[in-house]
Amino acid sequence: MASEAELKAASEKYIPKDYDPALYKLRHSFAHVLAQAVVERFPQARPTIGPPVEYGFYYDFDLDVNPTEEDLQWISERMRQIIRENHPFHVREVTAEEARQIFRDNPYKLELIEGLTRGQDEYGNAAGGPVVITVYQHDGFIDLCRGPHVESTGHLDPDAFRILQVTGSYWRGDSRNKMLKRFHGTAWASAADLQAHLARLEEAARRDHRKLGRELELFANEPIFGSGFPMLLPKGATIRRILETFITDYERKAGYEHVYTPDLAKKELYIQSGHWAHYKENMFPPMEVGDGEELVLRPMCCPHHIQVYKCKPRSYRDLPVRIAELGTMYRYERSGVVGGLSRVRCMTLNDAHLFVRPDQIKEEIAGVLNLMKKAYADLGIQDYRFRLSKHDPNDKEKYVDNPEMWAKGEAMLREALVEHGLPFFEAEGEAAFYGPKIDVQVKDVMGREETLSTIQLDFHLPNQFELEYKDSDDRPKRPVMIHRGVISTMERMLAYLIELYAGAFPVWLAPVQAVLVPIADRHFDYVRHLAQRWTERDFRVTADLSSARMNAKIREAQLQKVPYILVVGDKEVAAQAVSVRLRTGEDLGPKPVAEFEALLDQMNRSRSLQLLPG
């Protein structure tokens, strides 16, 4: 059997490639210290698994009592004591039979051991080779674990962790199994790092689009619709309508032609495109509609836009053909990951497909990048970077097996990024199944990245559908496809913008741009007149004619983050004016109606991110 030093060195391979190794080992070690403290507090608790995760760790226990705040305080203090005692983490290799004997009273560990003997990891996935069974021990606590860990508990900062909450979690994520208690923790290298993270958590909670979506009446999730099918309320629908007009106007001016294509198609369409083979698990099951015909809710628009291209003969003079659609798509996201607007099962993508000659690829990619930059500037999106998303040459199931195609496509996208002077990083295994991508990665308040925009280069689908254009030599040639989405899905973009602005949308995007607040009932007619006048000018203005007092109405408008609050009294009516207050609390005083109209018109046209010009 391997020595302890050899086992510790070998365990380093389990650190995910995008995880800081020092933090991974630190958090894994905190998870074991937590497990020891929990078992000491609750001797009946059965530990299951406790891995590092983003920003911390968790550990699941079979525990039939609900820990109280007093319990969590005791566990935290015991963890600090264990850390100060500086217990070394020892590892040794054991046989399956030895492991069964050590964990004979824990059915969860016994199940894990059986999986290890079959070449599976702790999650039931193929481990890619023989599995060495190891146990780690510090103090009196021993755990079935592959590592790695820090050298001793003394390498942990006792003031750099926090138990955040205890939730329910099914063993191995299967609702047919018993519900366990999951202890969530965050852990860092220093107390200062912990405090900075807790501040980010507080800010993220303040900006959470699910919370703000309820408070600002933007969207709702109704159980009767099922998970992942949110509905936009009038205010949320207004923002979406503005975004749709915003991006389609940009596309139209850039030479895109907009289409409407069906949300369903025969299964054969997706078999031909390859989505059925490569994406089936993320698609809804087929619907039988008689005569043996099976219809599928589309997960992508590309096969549909291909049919638009094929509807008539194409010449080299016709290219590029730029086809765009606000396309509604359906993807079977697992119930455990759907939530709010950011992960949904029904989405509308700002989608487009460009059919180009090989000599047009660079120019068209440049056009997409310029369009994206314009849209981002108007929306105030600044914190982003570019990723060249490549295939994994060893994964023949996920990716089309065509090494020459992949090498060509990845080289062309890399060259485009370099020529535009755009800093980027490369990521293997992030490509679409049919081609490489340039992905635009934006950060949320927690610093987490998600893909908002994408440019995909595709030599594969044109072959699958035998697409052609007549070249200058009168011979048929194969076009190249560029798949692109500039502002993502309407749902994800709305979620992102809610959090970016913390619900305080800029004037041009705000669902309600101004609220008229009459001081007394005698001012109602004037207020109604202005509201009607401005609505006809396509300004989004409402009048608060409720019985609440003026200060309460102003406060409510501020809570709803309405940009302008217009107070109307006798003086304003006599002067044909409104008294303008900003949602930030600043009082601009009386302004003639025509002056306020000019202000609102200017803010809409300029798409300013501020409340006032300049």
C-alpha cells in the first residue's frame, strides 16, 4: 500500500481545475472539523458526505432533530477549539473490508464503499479507473475521504468560518431517499476575507432578483404552472417589451431580418440537427399527435432558421443572410436548479443565425462584437470578459468527432479576438456540441460568472442539412453558420438587470417613469389630465389617487424605485407645472410641464443611466 506522503500527493488530483487549491483543502478540512463537532453534539447523527463547494462547504447528516441556534453556537465554538488544538490530518489506505468494519454502523458510508469497489466516486459516477479507498483522521474523528486536506487543524483560522444555515437535502439528491440535514458553511483563509464575503452576501441579498421581483411586482412564480415557468406581471412585461424593441431596432439597422418560426417541430428535425443525440436529456419528451407523428418543443432555434435559409435558392451575392428572432424555447432544467428568472424551462432568446461565405466570417464576427458592445454600453454592463470555449477532444459523445473542423473553428475565433485586441481566456469543454464559441462572461455581485452573450462558429450543421449557395463560378458551395445571442434570453437578462440596478432601473427602462402625487382631491382632475397626456406621448406615468397621505405616497413611490415623483398642489396647477423629486430624495422644485416633458423625452432618447442629463 502507498505511504501517507504518496496518498496525500495523489489526492491533489481531486481538486477541480478552476478551484484555488489552498482554499479547496482549507474548506475540505473545515468540513471535517464541522463533522466532528456535530457528532459530538449529536452522537446519534450519521455523517454522509461533506465536500468543498463555491465559497465554502457543506456536510450532510442523517439527523432526526432540528438544530437550534444554541446548537449551532456550541458547534461553532467546538470547531474553534478543535482548530486551536492543532490536530494533524492523517490518511491511510484501507481495504474494502477494513472500511466496512470501520463504518459498520453507518449505512451511508457502507453504500459509498460498495460504489468505490465498483469503480464509482461518491456521487455514483464512473471514477475513470480503480479507486483507492482511503480514510482521513484528525483527533478522534475518522472519515471515508479521498482528500486532500491541510496538514493539521492548526492551519485553519478559527475566526475565518461561519455556519450559515441548516437545510434539508435528500441523500444523493433523490427524493425517494431520506431527507438529511445539510449544514452549510463558508470558510476563508483569514477573518478579513470572511468579513468581506459576508458583506458580499448581504449586498447580494439586497439585490436578489427574486426578492426584488416580488417587492417591485415584476414577476411571480405560481405553483400551478410548475417549476421553471414564471409569469411576468405588467411592470416586468413592460421592461421586457422595451428590451425587445431596443435589441430588434439595433438588429434591423445592422441588416438582420426578423422571422417567426414554430415552437414545435417533428422529432426528425432534431435528429438531423444532432440535438436529439447530444441534447436529448435537456429536452422535453416528444408528444404523439396521431399517425405516428411525434412533435418536440424546441430547445434551440437554429434548426428552424436553417429552414428559413433553405426556403429559396441562394447566391453568393445574397450572403451574408442574417436571420433573427425573439425565439421561445423549452429546456428541461432539473427541478433542483430552476428558480426565479435566471434558470427557467421556457425562455425567449434574442437569437440570430448568420449564413456566410468563408471570406465573410471575420467581418461578421466583428459586426456581432460591435453590436454587443453598443447594447452593453446602453445597458450599463461593464464587468465582463471574453472566453474562447473549446471542445474536449477526449469526449467523443458530447462533441462532434471532427478534429479538423474543431481546430479550424477554434483558430478562427482566437484570431478574431486577437485582431480586435480583446483580452480573453480559453476553456476546454465549454463549446457547443457542433462548434466552438466566444462567450461573454459577466459577473454578479458575488463575483460569479455566467454567459450572457455568445458567438458560435458552426461548420457542422450546414453539412447536416446540406446547405448551399451558388458561388461566382456557378458551383454549389457550403455556407458557414454563425449562431449568436447578444442580450441572452429575456428572462435571464431581466434577472441580471434587476440585480445590476438593485431594482432602480434607468429612466428609459423603468416600468413606471414618474408618479403624479396630488396633495388634495381638488388636484385630481389636473393629475388625470397630465397622466393621460403623457401616456399618449408614450411616457410611462401613473397617478396615485389613493386616500393615503402625501408623504406616504412619496415614500411608496421611492420604495417602488420610480425615477421621478411629481407633487401637484395649488401652485403647480396655477402655473401648469409639477414639483419634481427624485427617487434618491433630491427635490428639484417646480418645473413647467413642457420642461419636464423635454427632460423625459431626452432621457428616453439618450438612454442615459442617470436621473438627470449631464
